[in-house]
Amino acid sequence: MENLVMETPEQTVLERLEQGTAPPREGELPPTHTFEVKNMSIWYGEKRAIDNVTIDIATNAVTAIIGPSGCGKSTFLRALNRMHELTPRTRLEGTVLLSGKDLYSSNIDPAIVRRRVGMVFQKSNPFPTMTIGENVVIGLRLNGVRDRKFLNERLEKSLRMAALWDEVKDDLHKPGTSLSGGQQQRLCIARTLAVEPEVILMDEPCSALDPIATAKIEELIYELKAKYTIVTVTHNMQQAGRISDYTAFFYLGRLIEFGPTTKIFTNPSDRQTEDYITGRFG
Ligand code: ADP
Ligand code: MG
């Protein structure tokens, strides 16, 4: 009888985190939605920045968040790994499930959430006093990893995945800040990948980059979605069209429209979405 009992596939990422075990195993079907956000509202003091947002974020897909400046894109993104809590006087209502588990439940450690749900920022931010190599493995070191062989393997793997290895493999001891802007951004992506997250959040990752560096990051995002769920904020409508599977249009803290990117860009249901994507405001 015993061998009829299957290993439970329902064990969620967060349950594994609590047990200190790994992300989904190979051959295991991932859940359809990595995040299920229900009735999310967020305040900074008295000011409401996110207003009753309900959205499901698909697994192993790229979801783009678009909308005019100040509409709540960064706030929404940061709430997906509890980073907004680092800002004083924030308050969140509603629920955020990560692989079915409440991200805001009192028994979840926000530091672990931030490791599993990595974030890449608009301005690449390598640590100025660290070498290229140190910048990649800093997250592991801070988590107490000392094994040199392990660190070196993870270093190479992360840089390869970030499509940077060939460009820096002979310069690992040079400062991270010696790289070009686009390379620095890929270095930051490698740093995020090094701790093996399940999700990568990106907040306008290309807005400070030239077109060639931007194309490299876009290509990388496309490749990474085979392994990761990616949510990216972008100001650039063409970019959203090129890289994303789903697009969410935010306006004044509300989710106005959400759907497959092709639908949002060719046949939006909402007048405000249409006005925005055709450049009538924003
Ligand atoms: P976006 O990324 O779309 O430009 P944000 O999420 O940064 O928008 O901001 C949404 C709203 O919240 C804006 O009105 C902004 O002024 C406000 N806001 C953002 N950060 C803070 C903060 N730290 N304190 C107070 N208000 C903030
Ligand atoms: Mg922003």
C-alpha cells in the first residue's frame, strides 16, 4: 500500500521555506498563479496609493505593470515582497497569496519573503566597495554561506544566467562599479538570482539604459521566464509589448484593466487604457 502514497505536490513554496527546503522540483507542475492578490489597498499615512486591487499573477510568465507616474506601480510591486513595509507609516489591507499561502500571515518572516521574491531596481545599485564577484554572492554570504566551492559555483551560475559571465569572467576582482550601466544592471540581476528566488520583481529596470543595453535586458527577461515568475514595471509601452505576456494598467491607484498583452494593446476594453496606450496622457 505504501508505495501508492504519492509525495504531496500541494506543498507550497512558502511551506518549503518554512521548512528550509527548495523551490519546486523538476517535473513538478507549478501552480497556475504565483500570486493571488485580493482587494489590496495600501496607504502611506493618510494617503491611499493602492485602491482595492484584485489580480492574479501567472506563473512562469512576464506580467508588465504600466500606467502614468504616481499611479502606484512601485507601491504595488513592493507589496509583493513586503518591501513597502520598510517605508514608515504604511498600511496594507486585503490579501496576497504566494503559491496559495498568505504572504502577510504573522508566522511569515519578511526577510525570507524578500529572499524568495527578489527585486531589481531602476537604478543599478552594485555595492561600491565590493568586487564584481562579491556583489553577486553577498546575499549568500549574509545568509551565512562560507563554502568557497559552493560560492564560486553559484557565482558562475548566476552570472551565466544573467548573460554576463563571458564579459566579466576575467575581471571578477574588479569593482562592480567599473562596469557599464547595462552590465551593472545585469550584475544586480545576477545578485538577485544568486539566492535562488522563485519570483523576480523589476521596477523600470531599463529606464536608465541605452537601447543596446535595454535590448540585452529584455532578451534576458524573456529567457528567465522559463524558470521564474516575473513582474516588471515599465514606462515604455513598446517594451511592455515586446516582453510581457500579461499587462496590467494602473491609474490613480486602481487597476483599470488587466489581460493578455496582445489584447490590452490591440483591443483594450476600457477607454482610459486606450487613451494611455495611444499616448493621449501619461
Ligand atoms: P509609480 O511607481 O506608479 O510612479 P508610486 O507607487 O511610487 O507610483 O506612488 C504612488 C502614490 O503614492 C503617489 O501618489 C506617491 O506620491 C505616493 N507615495 C509613494 N511613496 C510614498 C512615500 N514614501 N510616502 C508618501 N507617499 C508616497
Ligand atoms: Mg515607480
